[in-house]
Amino acid sequence: MGHLSSLPPLRFGVVGIDHRHSYDQVRGLLDTGAECVGYWTAPGAVTESGFQERFPGIPKVADRRQLLEDPSIGLITCAAIPRDRAEHALEAMRHGKDFMADKPGVISLAQLDQVRAVQRETGRIFSVNFTERFEVRAVTKATELVRAGAIGRVLQTVGLGPHRLNRHLRPAWFFDSAAYGGILTDIASHQIDQFLHFTGANDAKIEMARCGNIGHPEDPGLQDFGEIVLSHGSASGYIRVDWFTPDGLATWGDGRLTILGRDGYIELRKYIDIAGRPAKDHLFLVNQEGTQYIDCSQEPLPYYGALRHDIAARTETAMRQEHCFKVCELALLAQATAQRIDHNGAQQ
């Protein structure tokens, strides 16, 4: 992959900023030297003031068609309400633009079928930014170690995705499962992505899936807990996602990933080390040579630069297109087939 300075200019537009991940998308692309032409969002986005504070030089357009019909724009990014992202993707690809969405990129199998069909028809890139891999420097290092054989063949991943509810900050759509697609469709897509990534699997079997509202009966549209067991051959993956991070934690969630190999294991404490080390991106490596702590705070985040390269060269270095679709498919199938549980202990 060539150096970013050798790539042709990239101009991009933003369609939908309803989730704060829009900040990361824009900053990540700007840091590669790309230019943001403007943004559009539907009325009522609670993130808009934060977006304008961070990016005061990016103009707002009244009609998203202004961005879609601009021939100089090569990429559309999107962090709209999840139910709307597939439609924005279809519009962008049909206008000859590549498309990057916050997760979940789609919230139904019907939407996935449509996006798959239009992506194949147009040849455009449809990329879901799985931030718990692409925005975590410790995952960059873990990938390097696993590929180098530091722990041998990967046998299992355990991915934990706890989140703080921050109820007073959440918009109404956050509590509407028809708008966000359910907790497995949404959050667990991160851990499904990491299972496939670290095992090298192209597919997986859903051995078990459960989800529901077990602690917030006052918010019936919220799914606050979910878990999945995946398998591929002899490899397995356990996933737990939830909205139970207490306010006493110094960050929004103690996200962790354990990768068990034939000859050792790696644990990532992505966002906080509750043992006391400052900041984030902590990695622990245990193998036949000993135990090692690695500070990953200076590791690169290659996703955005790789995506720029893919847009210019029509390659798949940031993420294979079929991998992206398979993660979406597995998350949707887990959500659709999950056993439902509730705050009374009932299972359906």
C-alpha cells in the first residue's frame, strides 16, 4: 500500500450525524489528508452542536442531494439513526460514491440483501466502521502478534462489550429497538468482527444467542443484555454485550478481548486498566516465553488510510467486502434467532 501523500485527493461528504461516532469518522479521514465538503443531517440530531464545535469549518447543506450529486465527492460517511443507514448507502452507491457507515450498517436481513445487491451492481465500497477494532490501537498490536505466531493457532475469542447507559444523554431512537435493530445487531457486531478477524474464519455457526431487557423495565424498547456463542471448526467465540457499566467507572465501558491460542493468550483492556495503569490500549501477552505487558498507545490506526487507498486503487486492504457483509449477516441472524429474556427472569 502506497504512502498517503502519493494518493489522489479524496473529498467526502457526511450524511447523518445522529451518533457521536460521526466525530471519529470525520476526524479519522481528515487526518489522512481527505477534505470534507459538507454535512447533512435530519432534524433533531443531539450531536449537531458537538459536531459544529469540533469541525467549525465544515458547512451544513440543506439537502443531502447536494452531496450525492457532487461529482467531486468520492465517499459518503454516515452515522444516521441505524434504521436509515441502509437507504443512505443505497443512495450513495447509486450516485457512484463509496460508503462508510457506523455500525450497524443495516438492521434487517432485507436491508442487507438490498445493500449487497446494489454493492455488487455498482462495484462501490460498502464499509462498516467497526470501531472496537479499527479505532483501538491495542487491536492493531494484537493483530500483529497473532499474525506473527506469538500465541499459535487461535482457538477462542472472548469479547466483552459493556457500555454505560448515560440515559439522560440518549435520544428517543436509542430506546426503540425498531430504530437501532437490537443489541446483538448493534453492539455485538464488533465482537463478531473480531472473532472472524482473529480466527481467520470466513463464516461461523451461531451455537447460542440470548438477549433482552433484564434491568430496565421502565424502558421496554431497550435491550440491555445480550450474549452469543459462535463456532467455526474447532474455534469458538463467546460474546457478552450490555448497558450495565456503573457510573463509578472512569470511562464509558471496560471493553475487553481475550484471544486464546495453542501456545499462549492475549488479553486486551481496551479503554481502561482497572488495576491502575493510566489511559487506554493495554495489552497483556502470555506465552511460552513469559508474561509481558505492552503499552499500545502509540500503535497506528490503519483503517482510514487503508480505506483511502482502497477508494483510489479499488482494492480491499481496509476490510474485505465479504467479511463486512458476513459480520452484518451473523449479527442479524443472532438477533433474529436469539432467545428472549426479561427482567422477571422469564425466557421465551
